[in-house]
Amino acid sequence: MKLFVMVLKIELKPGEKFILGPSVITNGGHRTRLFISGKAPILREKDILTKETADTPAKRIYLVIQLMYLDQGSGAHQDIYFDLVKYVLDTEPSMFQVIDRINNNILIGSLYHALKEARAIIDYEQELIGHVQSGNDGLSENEPDGGEPSRSGSDVVDEGGR
């Protein structure tokens, strides 16, 4: 019987950081390629939000999901998450479908996929903000991402549990 091993390939630029489990790892002065096996939570620097950069409701949802992912479902952030989701849905009901997909991923313990889905509400929120700032009352028929999760981050040889 063959065992299938999940492998994540990460290519890092000089000085680039990523989170592996509870640790922040910084690449040295040369481009590096790593192959990581296992189930520890991994986030590249470009996928990480901080309290300072989470300056909109959608970004705060992403940040809370990020914390849930890094804490591996400890449950410590769920109340904050549901308060934020309620606020977002009260102010922008058109985000329901993507929020529903995020919720489903959280319920089945697929926090990495929930995090990727959360990118769609950030993009949609930015589009809404742009329309408000330009004075355009209506949006075209755009809704958050139409069902496809956004693609960013590391090349995954096999996403498996991530």
C-alpha cells in the first residue's frame, strides 16, 4: 500500500518571511525553494494580515480566519468572527454566498480554504468602496467572485488538508 504525502513547495525571495506553525521564518540573502510535508499551518508573508493592515470589515474577517487557521481551530476567535459576519451581512447582503462558503469551510475544519475564500470578500469590498468613492450608485452584476475561490499564495503540489 502506498502512502500519499502532501508536499507544499514554497519559493522565497531574499528576506521573505513565512509562518510555519507558531514560528515566523525569514529567508536569508538568497532565493530559496522549500518542500514542506505535514499539516502545520503555513502562510506566506503576502497572505498575512496584521491588526494594523486589517482596516476594513472584510479584512477583519480575513484576519480572524487567519488567527483561527494558525491556532488550528482552538475556538478562541469564533465569537469575533460571527459578530463581524453579522455586521458585513447586515451592511452588504450580496456577500451572503461567499460568507456561506467560508462558513462551510470553517464547519468542516478546512480553515486554509476558508482563508482563501475570504480573499473574495476583500476584493468585493474594495470594488464597493471604489464605486462609492467614484459616486457610482450601482454595481454591475458583480458579486463576490461568482463561486470560484481566489488563487494566490504558494504553489501547492497537493493541497490535501490545506
